[in-house]
Amino acid sequence: MSTVVPFPGSEAADDTPADDGYDGPAELIDGENTVAVTVTLRGHFDPISGRYSWYGRVAASPEVTALLDGGARKVRLRTPHAEVETALSDVDPWGRPRVEGFGATPFAVLDTLPDTDADAR
């Protein structure tokens, strides 16, 4: 994983994890092109598949539209927490593309597993 470089606006991000997710500034990286965006991301552990699934939307903007119109689909998504590979897909009626992934997340994940040692006491 690459080192995350802070970018303008990251100090305004909602970093208080009320649940597994992130709302705030991010960057979409397509080769040499970097686009500042705002994202809403959520995730959960899927016990059936045994994998962590995350998903969300990128806020609509002229820069995001230009990226999509330019053919960019596979991109890197960088937040103040991490950088992951994803794809832009399923643009909703408001112009917000969907992003998703499995495993590594672009946000901090809460430790929500039960403390089995405490239950045994």
C-alpha cells in the first residue's frame, strides 16, 4: 500500500467512526490525472462470503463527469485513511458514480467482533 499524502480539506472530514464508513474529501487517480472529490462510503463484514465489502458514491461534479466522459472506469480512490483500487460504475440520476470493493478499505474499520474472552469469564 502506498503512503497517503494529506490533501486540502482533509482536516474537515468526518473522521469520527459512528459506523464503518467515511464521509469527506477524497481523490480519484486515473494515471497522471488526480481529481478532488467528496465521497460517502460504507461497509460491512459479510459472514457468508467471509469478506469485508465496502461501497459508496462519489459526489457529482464537472471534473467527475469529465473523468467518466474520458473513459476512466478503473481508478485509485485515496482518502486520508488509505488508497485502494476501484471502478466507477452505475451512475445514478444525480450524476454520482458508484465505487465498491472487497477487502482493503479506504476508511478505518471499527472492531465490531464480540470479545469472546470476556464472555467466557
